[in-house]
Amino acid sequence: MAVRHLYLARHGAADAFGELTAVGRRQADLLGARLAHLPLDAVWHSPLPRAAASASTPTSCS
């Protein structure tokens, strides 16, 4: 039987408008670096800008 893994992450820090702050972008970059060596088949996120921006970093690093 194949082993599957589910990784959950929260979006980076965001401002009042839902956009990532500089800290949030750094958090997303660190998440991407941490996940870069893992085989990711899919990344799911909400349509909110902060979640979409946070999710795009790990996928661009792999």
C-alpha cells in the first residue's frame, strides 16, 4: 500500500487588506525552502490573496 502524506501550513502574516507583509513573504519563503525537497503532487489553498501568495512559494521552489 502506498504511503501518503498531508502537510498543512497556514498563510504568512498579512496586512488588513489580506496581502502578505514583508514578514509574511519571508515566512512563505522559509516554508518553500523547508518543503523544497519533498515531492508535492498538489497544493490546495483558499482564494484569498494571502493564501494564494503563500502557496505559490513552495510550488516555485520544487
